[in-house]
Amino acid sequence: MLEIDGLEVRYQELRALQGVSLRIDEGDLVALIGSNGAGKTTLLNAISGLATPAAGRISWQGQPLAGLLPDEICKAGIIQVPEGRKLFPGMTVQENLEIGAYSAGARERSRQTMREVFNLFPRLDERRKQRAGSLSGGEQQMLALGRALMARPKLLMLDEPSLGLAPIVAADIFRIVAELNRSGLTVLLVSQEVLQTLSISKRGYLLENGAIVLSGAADRLLADQRVKESYLGL
């Protein structure tokens, strides 16, 4: 579904990504873990067309993404939920959701999709006329996720969805992500919450200093001594 081979991204003289290769198959829930500054967000931005690769290849359903604009990549079905949510705080919950259904195909099914989003997040239904900026952090993350779902993604990329949330709220977000994957949605999950992330994932990649240093089944990564010592404090 998505294949990355030898990806390199530079910011002036700094190599943010170096020789990154990974694969995401349809129906996967793939974890991308690593410390802050490892290059995780840069990798997502490169997939989304927000960062320009200096070398390497990104293919989506057998076709190269090189040269496509971010909106064209979104229309192809790759949707990113950015770190920090990036909502429109002065607009209502419903208006933020409606913006997510911007492509022609998504607009045609927007009413049905919005019902599905409200079923998934009943609190958003209760607050549909409330301004996004007045929501709690957990509710804003639900809204950011709901807005992405309005685009009817084929691949959903989540960047630190639990950042700044209370543990019980973060656990709920991870539960919902796992539920979406069980329903058939392909997910790339980026998070520093290593235990929770790998616990719901099928496969994982460990990114350190812009390079993939470990990959494989999620349970194998959880059992790896390097992961235990550096990311789980064991």
C-alpha cells in the first residue's frame, strides 16, 4: 500500500532523515516510535508532501508520490492528523468536521460520515454547535481525529495523538484508534507512548537520529532490550 525506500530529508545541512525504508500494507496498524527529535514528524510530512525528499522513493498503491501537492496526496487517501491538532478554534465542532470533507467523494458521503463520527465520539455530537477552542484537550483531539475521518482516508497517519492528555483520556484515544483499525482502516501511529502504541500495533519501527534502527512485529519490539531500557525504563 505504502512503500518508502532510502528516504532522505534535509533541512539545509542537517539530515533529518537518512536512508529510511518502511512498508505499510492494507489493514496494518504500524507504530513509529522514537524520542523527541528523532525525525518522526518529518517522515509524516514527507509522506504528506509537506517536506521535500532529497533522495529516496515514496510509493502509494504502486504509484510514486514525488511531485504531488499535499492536497493531491490527501485526495489520494492519505490523511495526516498533525501534532497539536491544528483546529479552527473560532469555528464550531460541526464546521470543523465539514471542512474535513473537502474532496468531491468525501462531500458526497459527508452526512453519513458525520453520523459515523458522532457515533464514535458522542461528546462531539453533544457539542456540535460549540466552538472548537472551548473544548477540552481530549475533546479537541477527538475533533481532530473526526475531521480526518470526514475525508474518508485509506491511510490515517496520527502524530502524537495522546500528547498533553490525561492518562485516562489518552487510553481512550488509543482504544478508538485500535477500533478503527479493526474496522479495516490502515493506520500509521507516531507516538512517544511506546508501551501503549506497540500494545495495539501489528508491526513497528524504531527511529533514532533520523534512521530506522529496529523493525518487526510489535511484540518483538516490546521484548527488545534496547526498547525496554531506553523507552520503557525497564
